[in-house]
Amino acid sequence: MPEMVKLNASSIENGLMPAERIARVQDASGATEEITVSPGNVKDNRLVVHVIGVQGDRILVELPRESASGRWRIWVDRANAIGL
């Protein structure tokens, strides 16, 4: 698994400031995490994240910033991640 991947987002919208984007991604349990990031953290309408670990068909990723729920790391389905 690559060190960084692009994670499919359910939506990416403009934030309150011109240099912000709000990305919504789904974790492995189906819950949605909302993360406010800079445009540099978004490529091809996907969120760029760091891979921390792999367990079966799930990967543990570190988000570029803390999510609205306070999480920095989430488990996601491997099928939702695309290598860089």
C-alpha cells in the first residue's frame, strides 16, 4: 500500500474562507467525517491522506487536519482509496 492515497469523498465544497475546502468522507463503519482542509489536500476531487496501517480490507489513515468530530485517524474501506 502506498504511503499516501486519495480517499473518495462523498462531497467537497468551498469552505468559509477562499483557501478552505470542506471534505466529507465515509469511514469503514459508514459514519461520515467532515474535514476542513486547504485546496492542496484535494486532488481529483478526492482527499489526500497518509496511510498508517492496513488490516484486511480496511486501512487506517491520518487525516490532514482534525475532523469536526475531533478525530485525526479513521479506518476506511480499502476500496475507497486510490494510490498516488
